[in-house]
Amino acid sequence: MLHIVDDEEVIRDSLTWLAQSRAISATAYDSGAAFLAALDNAAGFDPAGDCILLDVRMPDMSGSSLFDTLAARGLTRRIPVIFLTGHGDVPMAVDTLKRGAFDFFEKPFNDNKLMDRVEEALAASREAGASAQVHERLATLSAREREVLDLILAGKMNKIIADELGISMRTVEVHRAHIFDKMNVKTAVELARLLK
């Protein structure tokens, strides 16, 4: 989902149309406060990825202030932010990129270049979301399951794992089943692919 945050209605409308021309779902907000309110009420992240097109200069809450709020919540890694401005300069662009923005475009911008970067940002968001899910699943494993997991990933058979950990083969089988269930995989190959 592309989130467009700009106080100018004509910009919001044109960016929404531009996104839709590339089959990208888009929602527009007229202020940073409106976006934060929608974000607080959202059910979660879009599995297809999220990206924010953010105007730098807006009344009440600037794009930089909204970006700082998102960064403080730890969201800028999962939701790439592309800044848009009609009043930018090189130091401002460098500063926003150093602080973690995905990109910075000056108005007027090239429509195709902007949408290409939006598509790249959405792909990065999808990848970050998938990685976060894997880490969440890993966090559900017990210490013993983590030990068994490491040995499975090393290509060791159940009997060897049992010998190395000083537990029965049946216990290894139970741990293996729990690991596969928690990680949502059916084979050791899928597990290795997931964790590569």
C-alpha cells in the first residue's frame, strides 16, 4: 500500500492516479496527524508492502517531524519513506537520507522514476516484513529447540543430534516437530531456505 501524505489536494490526487496506473494501491492523507491516526487504527502491515510518499513542508506537522515520529516507533525500517519537496536543497536531502529515508525527490519530479522507486520501496518493505516474521517465529523457540535447530541446519541426523545433546532420539523428534510447526515448514530443506 502506498501512503501519500501531502497537504495539497492536487498532488494527492495526481499521485494516487499515478500509483493506480501502475496497479499500486494508494491511500492519501492531508496531514501527518491524519496519517498517524490511520496508522494507529490500522490492523497491521500490508503483505504486499508499504511505502510512504511524504511532503517535507506541511502545516501543523512537517514531513520531517512525522518521519522522526515514525523512526521513534521503529517503523521506518518496515515502511520505507520517500520524501517529496518543492523547496529542497542538497543538505536537506543528505540529512533525510542519513536519517534513514529511502529516497528524496524534488518537485517537479519524473513520474516514471518516482514510481520505479516506489515499487523498489514496496519490494524492500515486503522483504523486511518477511524477515520480521521469521524473527518473530524464531523467538517462539525454546533454548533446547534452538540447539536442535542449529544441529538440523548443520545437516545432522536425529541420532547424531540426540548423542550430541545427551537426549533421546524420541525427544529430538518431538523438538524437531515443534520447530517445524513453529517455523511453519514441512522439511529441513524448507527450514534451511527460510533461514538462509
